[in-house]
Amino acid sequence: MSANSKLSSDHCMIPVIKSPEDYQVFRITPQDTNRLAIVFDSSLAEDSLTVCVEIFDPGGRTPTHRHNFAVEMFFILKGEGLAICDGKDIPLHAGDSLLVRPTGIHEIRNIGNSRLYALCFMVPNEDFSELIRSGVAERLDEEDLKVLRSTF
């Protein structure tokens, strides 16, 4: 911080802090093989942002889709995946990240023998969190909590 900088509390925002036990979890449809745990969305961030943990069962996948104006970023936490973006296959492993630009046709598949965990950011929200919340309520299980708390 420079000597000319001045801290002021007149613009201070109280941060929102959540733990995995606070995350709301959904399957968008009962047939889906992936669950989405909402970390933050427009209702909490007061901005057009959605952050979730996407959890894919073995063999699970998202449907092929695209976003009209949102950028979506995935950071792989655990597992092996395959992204198919505009017809191109991209292997995904823990520590990899993938940025999908607006209108990019894409899907994510779990190609491993265990669950695939990805942190997903979408900006702007483009009704993503509303779509998630309109789905079937689920819960995080012990395996999910272990991964999210990095105690494996």
C-alpha cells in the first residue's frame, strides 16, 4: 500500500463466508449424472456471477450446450475428465483449467473410475443459478465433503 493510499470504511462490504455444509446442491433433472453445489450466485454475490462445484458420477456428463454471452471456466479439483469444445477433445486432470468462451458448444464428461470434481465459474450468470435451483435438491455426501475439505 502506498503512502498516499488511505483505507476507508465507508465502502467496506461485509464478506460472505460459506462452508461446504452451507452449499445447496441440485441435479438439474432427475436423470442427470452430475450434481451442482452452489458456492455463490447472484443472490449472494450481488453481481452476475455463479460459482459452483460440479460433481460428476463415474460415466457422468453434462449435456452438449452453449451459452449465448457468458464465459464459463472450469478448474478440475479431482478426477479425470474430457471436455469436448466445438468438436475438439481436451483431456482434463486435477489442476487443469478450461475457459469456454460465449457461444462455444461444449460438454464435460467423467472418463475416470471415480467422481470428477470441478469448480465452475460463470460470468455473467445467464440464468445459470436459476436453472440449477429449479432442479432436484440433493445433498453432499461424505466423499464430497472430504474432497471439498481436502482431507483425502
